[in-house]
Amino acid sequence: MSFEALNLNPSIAQAVAAAGYSEPTAVQSQAIPVAIAGFDLMVSAPTGTGKTAAFVLPALQRIGVAPAKHGRGPRVLVLTPTRELALQVTSAVSKYSKGMRHVRIGTVLGGMPYPKQRKLLDSPLDILVATPGRLIDFMEQGKVDFSRLELLILDEADRMLDMGFIKPVETIAAATPPTRQTLLFSATLDGGIGQLGKRLLRDPKLIEVAAPKARHENIEQRLHYVDDGSHKSKLLDHFLRDVDLGQAIVFTSTKRGADRLASKLFEEGHAAAALHGDMNQSQRNRTIAKVRSGNVRVLVATDVAARGIDVPTISHVINYDLPKVAEDYVHRIGRTGRAGLNGIAISFAAPDDGWQVRQIERYTGHSISTHVIAGLEPKAPQRSSHKPPASRFNKGGKSGGGGYKGRGGSAGASASAGAGRTAGRWNKPAAVPGAPGAGAARAKPERSYSSFRAR
């Protein structure tokens, strides 16, 4: 199928062609005609399959038709779980609408000043892209008019469920006209997502594209067992000094761990920076801009970066801390191998992390091969288990490093809140032999690293 066969508005079709696309992906070819026909839609497809265009193009097609009702409120609302995704969707809308006349786009998200966004909501809008927390804030102030909303789009609905945003999403949906069309996109339609769909959608059409185990054929996945924090740090240093590594994202389970590791790597001479939910949006934008420009070679991030960052030059993803939820593993490693390129995903596992490895392998349907670096072989025996070990680290189920709690939550929030539980030998960078005391050791890296971030 070609994009011409989708009968898109000529201006939209020209913008798609100008972007270099001639054939729609599987999710686009299936979802776009159904969405344009006006049906509610539930779509399950993995990351990197073109889901954004699958809902942006039908939204623009609708905008090309005269509105049924005049006013200042948006005709289309797109809800995303993270700020990065909101900005990515806004960028896609701008790209595909550049040939259309007077398409008014707005973005409302956390971490940015309120006055500018408040002024935006007072202006006529066609498409509003928002994160649930900030949008709820403006709704409570009476600043949002949904009276002419025609289309509600939930992007990465499974992530919104993980982040605790489902109640805000339902509150927002309840404030929109019951006649709206609703499109729900998710990596999975299991469990809570299916229930959410039943509550918010009317007789939705179901589309499922690509099972998880069919993904990432162009990404080589490796597993390295580590004895302790010192061993893990040596392995990380080994990989970061590999000349074949272009740029890397190193994932940690906590925000504090991300800052600490980025500071340590910066002091060791790596062009490193952190990205996590405690940074305001301006800081996050500057950091991502540095990654895109090549000024940052190593991005140390929590799961806030697992979705919504599309940088083709990311050659390696390193799971410094294993994700607590298997789905997050897929989204993490999906940051490499973009735009048809090959990528490498490396995961570090403690001797008793076998249960997490098995959980990931069951979810992906792919066995992760164990590798050993000469001179850096693990000495501790592996304690492979299909159940999480009974310890204080595993109380409370799957909530962990990737957990989000409530409106405005951010990556690693629950783990940071419980720093006393999680700050163990797996999260701390190794001590440098001959280094001064702990307090002094922290002070110097934080000053120099912060000045680097400020630039």
C-alpha cells in the first residue's frame, strides 16, 4: 500500500512525501483508514512502528474539514505520559501540517512556566498536546474549554497506567463531549488497558501489530553478570571506551543514581549528562539538544527517557540497573537501532537477578545471551531463579525503579522516595582508590558536573 491509497488531504500527502515516506507501516495502513472513517480505535503496536503518524495523520485529516462548532477550545486533544513524548507529537503535527493553512497547535506540559501556557489556552486551538497532570491543573482553574472537542487520542496508554495517570485521564475524558471519537494507542492491550478501553471507548475496532517477540531483530542483546558495584563500574568503563560506541544511553533505576553516575562519568572524562523527572523541562530540553548535537556522548537516564527520544546516533543502550518491569526493557533497548540502523543492548545483572532476566526473556520471547569480558569475568556464582528473592528489595510487587505515583509523578519517583531501601551496592558507583572521604568525594563532582549541565 502507498500513502496515496489512504486518500489523505493533498497537503498532508505532500508533507508525508517531503518527509521521505512513500509506504505506510503496518500500523499506519491498518489504523489510518479506520480512524478517518470515524470509528473508536484500540491499537497495540511496539515502539518504533510509526504509531505517532498513525494518529497524527487522521487528526490532521479531520482538521482539514470545517469545524462543526466554532470557539477557542481544541478540536483534537492528544494525551501523552511524558513531556518528551508530548514534544515529539507536537513536532510530528508541525511536520505533517506544514502544507495546511492556519493549523493552530498548542502544547501543555509540566516543567514549563504557567503564564505562557495559560495564554495559549486562551487562544483558539485546533490540536492540543498535553500531559495529564498539567492539563488537570488548568482544568481546575477553569482554563480549558472542551466544548468543541471532536477527537481524543491516548498515546502510550500502557505507560500512563504504569505512571498512575489513569484516574486523571478518566477525569479529562469525562470533561469532553460524549460524542467525541477516541483513539487509544498502547504497546499492549492486556489487563488495565483493556478495562480502560471499555470505559472510555464506544464499540472500538481492535488492531494488534507485531508481537513483542518479533521486535528488535537489528539489536544485538547481551547479558553480563556482575559481582558488585565495583565490578559493574569497571564493565561500564570498558564499554564506554569502546571506539565503536557512538553514543549511549545508560539506564539507572533511580533519579539520584542517574545524577550520581553521570557526575562520576563526567569526572572520569566522559561527555556525560543525566536525564530524569526531577529536572525541569528547560533542563531536559537542553540535555536532549546536547545529545542530538553530539555534545553529550553518554546520557544517563531513568525510564523517563525510555520512550519519546528518537536519536539515530544512539549505538548502545546499557541497562546499568535492570528494569523492574519487563515491558520497560523493550522500550529501553528500542532507543538504539533506530532508522534502520543496527544497535547493541547490554544489560548488567547481579547474581540473584536471574528471575528478572527470565521475566524479560518470557516477555520478549528472546533469550539474552550471556557474555564475558576477558579480565573482567564474574566470580560470584549465578543464583538463577524464576521467582523474585524474598528480600526487602521486592516487597510491594512490580513497583520499583520504573514506578510512578499519581499526577505529576516522574521516573523513579517511588524508588527515590524509598532511597533507604534501594540505595545499595548495585546503585552506587565504585569508590575510587585513594579518594578523599565520602562528603568531599561528592562535593567536587557535583560542582563541576552542575556547571557543565548549566552550559
